[in-house]
Amino acid sequence: MDFLDKLVLPQSTHHMVLLKYLLVLTYLILIPYFSILIGSNIISLFFSKRASKLNDTTAFQFAKDILDLITFNKSIVFGLGIVPFLSVMFCYAQLLHLSPISLSGYILISLIFFISALFFLYSYKNSFHMKDILRVASSAKSSDDKLTDDIINLSNRTNIAYKKFGTYSLMLLLTSAYLFVGALKLAADSTRWESVTSILGIIFSVNTFVYFIFFLVISLLVTSAGILFYYFRPNNDMTGLDDKVKELSQKTSLNIGLISSILMPFLLLLTTVIIPSKSLTNEIFIILIVIMFVTILIANMFYFMLKKGHTKHSTSILFLTVIFMVAVIVKDQYAFDTASQLQFNKLAKNYDVYQIKLKEEMGLTVTTVNGPDIYNGRCIACHQFDKKVVGPPYKDVLVKYEGKMDMLVKFLLNPVKVDPNYPAMPNQGLKPNEAEAVADYIMKTYEEQYKK
């Protein structure tokens, strides 16, 4: 992404650390939201197709409720989806500047699929609600044949959209997720940076496929925990909810949650095995143990609720799922941090070069200032220590500056006419450090050789 490269400014080590923290915080927003979008889309699409096939009104209502839950506000798409996506893209543009991979470009392609998926997801929602409206309208008797035909035609078009848009949104979301997790795994594997020269290197990667399956299972786990909490949280005010819908939501969330939490330990081990050995650290193994422990707790809670037929652990499961997500994100970022140490060292050196060049351009370059050189280059033509030239001899005028070096430096920076027998000294354009150096030199020479 050449245009992103041009926007990148060299960063200091301190700024790169801040960018890493920003990346983690962004993932804590984006990845749970992305997961819930995928999981909810899968569940809603499954039950909407089941409702159409079996004419099951309960399944239809449940599918619509799940869809409404994740699309209740369009502005949330920007706050939890698009803006974090852009933040990730620009963080990697900064952190992987001068590296051989175009990671931000791959994430941008993933973002394009993500935005397209959201367009179809909201269209899918609208077609859902339109079906309800048209069903009521078509059941009402009307003497206007043209209006009846219009309702029938609109119903047919809505049904076509209803059947297609949900599938389109899911396919685009899955494509976006596949490219996104592939980019993340590539970032954490510096051994592949040279070999992956196009997006095909991500698409046809075993690492991408394994982590994508892991991400799908995470999506189902997070979504099931969210559904369980939404319907059965303490002090739930959803009193008007149909009992059959509640029963279906309980059964669905508990079954999906149990299956996904049982699969999770195996997938965690598999995703850890494919991490390059140079990226593995003690911290990663410690976090992995924590994740395993939390996952086992979640699986046991799902199992006991399913066995006993209650939902009293819904809040605990949501809390543990949040801990699980945070730990997974931190583990992956540790792998990225370890894999990119050489890259960060390169960026730190590049920043030093950039800083020196910038100071040179602004005239702020810190160099060693030599007092004798400045005297011999600028002062000796008009001043000597023991005899008059253009200006007075130093041995006569430096007496008044003894112990007052700051006054001498100030005069050298902004000379004024003092003695009417001599012309005014022209401003030599000295910088403060140059004036200090030459003042120190002439005063020391005067004190050593001419002071009585």
C-alpha cells in the first residue's frame, strides 16, 4: 500500500510501544464484535431456513430476534467495526513500515468485504421485517385488485431478497474473517514475511485455515454466551417474550456453547503448535494455561446448565468469556511482539536517522562546537589579543567580562556599539552554543596569557 507508506512517520521506541498497546485495545473492541456478527449471522440464517422449510413461527421469531440484537443501531457498526478496522490497518502500517510485507493492504481488502457484508446484513434484516408486514397486508381483504397484485409482487421480491441477502452477508463476513485472521497470523510469523508477496500467500496458507476454524469456534462460543446472557440475565425485563422462543434460545445457546467450549482446548493447542518457535515465549505458555483453565470452567458450566435445565450461570459464563477473549488477544500479541523484534530495532534506527536529518533541516543539529575554529574563522580578522586591528585588543576589553560570561555570550550574539573609537561589531550570526564556545575560548586564553 504505497499511499499508506507515504503517510507513515518514523516512530520512536516509546511511540511503537504505545502503538502496540493501541493495537491490543483495538482488538478488544473489534474481535468480539466481529465474532458476534459471524456467530449471530450463522444462527439466524440457520433458523430462518428452518422456519421457511417447516413453517416454524418460533424459529422465525428467534432468528429475527437474534438479527435485531446485532443490528439494533447502525452507528455501532462504525464505533465497533469500521473505525477499529482502520485503526488496526494504520497501526500495522506504522509498526511494519520498511518491512517486506503489505499487511495493511490485506487488512484493507478484508475491510472492503466487511463493509459489503454489513450492507447485505442490514438488507437481510429489512427483508425479515418486510415479510412480517407483507404477511399481515396480504391477509387483509381488499377490493382493489391492483393493490393485491402489488402486494403479491412485493412479497415475491422480498422473499427472494430474504433468501439471498442472509447468505450473501455470511459469505462476505467469512471471507473478511479469513483474510483478517490470515493477516494477523502473518504478522506473528516473521519467517514468512519475505515469501508472502501477494494475498495468495494468505489464502493458501495452512496457518490461515487453522486459525480461521479457531476463529469460527470462538465466534460461536462468544455468541452463545451473549444469547444466554441476553435472554436469561438476572432482572431481565423481557416479560412479554414467548415461552417457546425462550426455550429455543436456551436449548440453542447451551448446545452450541458446550460443543464450542469442548472443541476449544484442541484448537488452542493446534494454533499454538503452528506458532513459529522463535515467537514462543514463557509468557505465551503461561497465558495458554490460563485460557485452558477458563475454557474448562466454561465447558463445565454449560454442561451443568444443560443437564439441570437451568440458566443461572449465564452471567458467570459471560464474564469468563470476556476473560477468555482478552487472554487469547494478549497471547497473539505476545507472539507478534516477539516475532517483530528485529523489525522494531530497524524502525528505532530509522527514527534516529530521521531525527538527525530533521534537525539538520531545521538548523538544530547538535554537533561538537570548536571555540578556536570559530575564533580563527570569524574573529581573528578584526580582533587579536595583544594589538589593535579593526576592533580593540582582547586584553583591554575582556577585563570587564571577568566572572560575567553570560554578558559576553549575550554581546557576541547581539553586538552593539560600545567604544566610539571603533566601528560597531557586525552580527556574526552565531548560534548560542557557538557563542558560548568562542567566549569560553577567548576568556581562557586571556586569563592564561594576558591577565596581569
